[in-house]
Amino acid sequence: MNYIPVLLGQIYANVVPFVILLGILIFVHELGHFLVARMCGVRVEVFSLGFGKKIFSFKRGDTTYCLSLIPLGGYVKMFGEQGATDVPDHERSVSFTHKTVWQRIAIVLAGPLMNFFFAVFVFFLISHLGEETRSPVVAEVTMNSPAQKMGFQAGDRVLTIGSQSIQSYEDFQRALTKNKNSTTTANVETASGQKKTLNLEIASIANPNIFSIEKSIGSIEGIQPLALGALVGVLADSPAAKLGFKTGDEIVSINDKKVNSWNELDPWFAKKEKSIVKVDRVTTDEIKTSVTIVVTAENLAKISTLKDFGFEPTDLYLDQIVKGSPAEQADLKHFDKILAINQKPMQKWEDVLNSVKSFDGKDSLLFSVLREGTVVTKKITPQVTSQMTALGQDDKRYTIGIVPLVQFAQPEMTVVQSPSVFHSLAKGFSRTWDISAMTVVSFVKLFQGEVSHKNIGGMISIGKAAKDSFALGLQSFLMTMGILSVSLFILNLLPIPVLDGGHLVFYTIEVIKGSPLSVKKMEMAQQVGFVLLMGLMVLALFNDFTKFFFKS
């Protein structure tokens, strides 16, 4: 077997996106320092992308431009930046150290600011080219909820809220937040194409995004963010079971029309016509097979509901049983359906979670489970487990070690094109500012202990983000680049002496006291800053290895 093409493919998939992403961001940052240094009359001796041995270089004017071996950073070497003692009098006009404090501040600040404005440009470009984003379509509506009482139905497309045109789900959420704690109207188009006007009462809830500077957002209770996929639970001895359907089947298409969500099954059933149903079925050895089942009009004629046909949502069915868990010890099995806990009927998966989480630590819980048409009873004692949240925090609570058979439908996507260059530019600034604010808040919460240090990632995390986004396409890769550019902007402004922010602290002190800090004090601060930065890098590397190489 020729391994060279495989190796080259692996390098392209894993290394090239990382080098492109990091290379562009480093180039932009160092270009900021370089351009402003030149504008201020400082002689720039070296402009390097990467560290270590030079693999390519050329000299133009006073500057040597080079590409170095280790692509994990870059630098601009300016004449006289190491101190004033070795600079001859006749060359002080091109020395960094001999420039005014305001010029030095401008040169140092230019790097981070270039990352900020580059992010603006990237987000401008995404908006101007046309951004693929989620459509303003209501995925699911909870029964008897305020949303349903207002007239919302699954599949409704929101056209306007008040006088604001809605093009994306992001627009929808922003309009809700703008009108929180108030009433307004919405123009909506149903899945069948009918138009309707709804009177909305928009509540205010705590913002689930703890990194946002907005403490609350607008909300309509009952509108679900995602719809259940077209996985079906099949009741034993039902018409569906007799036709060959099985629990866990995913309905892929009906009469060659693609099916995306559970909500699409009701309109099909209501037609009661002959249908060719294609399903994906995972066998016991984890192999996915395609099965075609013919449903005749006669099969549906005398059946009034999907439940009577034998179809029901799968969220109360079990998909996985954790090895060594209380559920495994109690002999719960794949495709068991939880009917009741302590004789209390379970209506949805949240009921199961709440029942287990509220365990009092005393008597075992009595689970009533449907297995192949027979009800079996199991006594299970939950145990306290530590689970990692999305924020990297340890969440200790009672669990029994089960995972539901749930699959969510992919939301409908749309391409939103900005109406003008100015609108795209405004969008670029707005998004960059929002991400900058969230990055600052995340640092604050990190130091406050509200966000776990396990969220700090290093080069491996960046490499994975580059690889994954590159595989998804240009927009995803640009979005990652913009977000990382904002991160570099904020990170470099941290008041750590070896970073740009540390130098800005020195120069600010110089402005206040009228003279620079002593060389000894700056050297001591640099040493402390170096230790802090090395500690941060070691922590990031440890987190990366723990996350990607030693996860259980």
C-alpha cells in the first residue's frame, strides 16, 4: 500500500488549515506594529512570521523579511527597542526607545488594534458575500403553552415583528429582546403558505448566555429551539409494527420527499394515501441499513391518529445504558421505554431527569418500563456523579446512567445578503464589538471562578478549530478566523508585562509620572510576566491533552 498520498492528505487536513489561520492572524498583528513603527520613523530591522531558524528571507531597505521554522508566532524587531545606552546620538531619530511615549504607545497598540479591525473586515466580508444562517422558522411549539395560545404552530416562518423585517433566527431573537416585557404584532407564514397576524406578549427571561453583557432577553414560552427528528418509537402489535416498522427507525423519505422532523409525519398521515416509506435502521451490530416499507391507503383508512397507527416520539425510549451504572445493574436495556417513576407517569424526558435529580437519597426509585410490549418493574438507586457542563464546571447530581433515544432535526438554513456595503460594515463592527464584549466577560468570569479554567485552550484547540471549520467551508473558516482575531486583540491587551498590554502599562505609568520606570523594575516585571505567560501556556497545553488525548 502506498502511504504517501494518505500522509499528504492527513497533512492537508490537519496542518494546512492551522498554518493558514495562524499565519494570517500573526501577519495582521505584526503588520500593525510594523506600519505604525515606520510611520513614526522607527527603523524596523526584522519582520518575521514564525520563530527559530529562518527558512526563507529577503532584505528590502533596512528590513529583513523572513519566514521562520516554528509557525507559532511572529515578531517585529525595531532598532533601539532593547534600551537607549547602545544607540549612537546620530541614530536616535530612528530608535524606538527615543520616540515619544505617545509614539511608543501607538506602535504597541497598533498590533492588537489591527486584530480588531481585521475581525471587522472578516465579519464584513461574511455579511457582504451572503451569510448562511438559520431561518426564522419556529421548530416546535409546546402544547398548551403561551406560544400555542398566541397562535404559533410548528413550521411557522416569522416575517415581521412590529415594523421590523425578520430574515434570520438571529433577527427573530433580537426583535424579541428589543420588545421584551411588551406587546406587539407578528406577521407569520405557516408551513402550508397561509399568512396570519399574531398578537404577541413577549416576556423577559435571564440570558442563558452568561458571557453576554445583556442580562435578560425577550422570550415567548413554548417556542422550542429545535424540533425532534423523524425517529419513531413503534408500539408492539400496532399496525406500524405489523407493516415492519421498528423502534429506532428514522423516517428518511415518504414518496421520495425528504422528511426532516417528527412534525412532518402528521400531514403525511392525514392524507391517508398509499406511500413508499424509506427508513434508516441501525442493526444490533451498529450497521445502518436502508429499508423500504409500503403503506397502503387501506392500512391507514380506519386509523385516526399516529399513536393509533403505532408511531410515537422516542424521547422516553433508552438509547444507551452506561457501563457499570445503576441502570445497567438493574438490567435496563436498549429501547426500553420509561412509563413511570414511583407510579408517576412520565410525559417527556425532562420528567425523567427531574425525578432522578430530586432523589432524596433514601428509598430506591421504582421504574415502570415497557419492553417489547410487556411492562416490567425495576428498583434503581441513583448515585451522585460529577458531569462536565458546557462551561467546564463540575455538576454533581444524582443519575442512573441512561441516555434517551433522541435525535433533533437540522434547522432550515437561509442565506442572508446585506443590502449594501455600509450595512455589511455596520454588521462587521457590531459583531466584532459583541464578541469582544463576550471575550472580556469570559476572562472576568474565569478570574472570578464562575467559568472553569478547563475552558482555556492552546494550540491544539486552535488547530482542531481550524481543521473543523476548514472542512465545513469558507464561511465557517472565516468565522473562526474572526473570533480568534478578537481573542488575540483582547489577549494581547492583558496587563502582563511580556504582552503588548504590559508595555502599555509601563508607558501609561511613564505618562503619569513624567519619566520611564527604571530598567531594573521593568526587568523584574518582565520576569514575572514571563512566568505568568508560561504558566498559562502550560495550563492550556494540559487542558488540550486532557480534552483530546486522555478523555474517557
